[in-house]
Amino acid sequence: MSCSESVNKVVETYIDSLKESSADKVREAFHPNGKVVGHLHGDFLEMSTEDFAGFVAAQEPSDVEYEILSTVVEGTTAAVKVRDKYLGITFLDTLSLIKIDDQWSIYNKLFNVEE
């Protein structure tokens, strides 16, 4: 499996976590020290991986439409842009990933709500 495929597999685990409302899949996709940051309904949000896992688990399982717009891998780091429709909101996510011990994980998720 290429690096890009390995990175996109982590992104798919993240999307599956949203579809299934799975805190465990959030923890599988994100680094334990990861952050989720952006503005939602005018409020600045900053969540840890655990905060985000709890948020996802509190939602009803639902369909998530998504498209991976770009994947750039540079050694042990990667950046992925994903547009996804979740909870009736269209997000543009910029995901930063890190590879540690041959395992990729999302270290940072910056999200923008598209109007």
C-alpha cells in the first residue's frame, strides 16, 4: 500500500467514525494528543481527541457524503483536504497527519463551515 493509500485509509476511518457515531473509530484515526479546531455557528471550537470522540458518539449514526480533494505526503507528515456533509452542514476539513512507528494518525483537524 502506498503512503497516500495509507493516509487515505485513516481518513476513511475518520469518516466511518462520523457515519457510525463511533468514539472508538475517532480514537483509531486521531492521535491521542490531536486537536479539532474551527468555527461552528459563530463560535470558536477547540476540542481534544477525547472531546471530539464524545461529540461524535453523542450524534445519531447518519450518512456522510464526502470527497477527498487532495492528499500530499511529505516523508512522515501528510496534509489532506476533505469536503464532507455531516449533520446537515458542509465542512471543508484540512487534516494534518503524522506517521509514528509506521502508523499514520490525524494530529490536527482544522474545519471551515461552507455557506
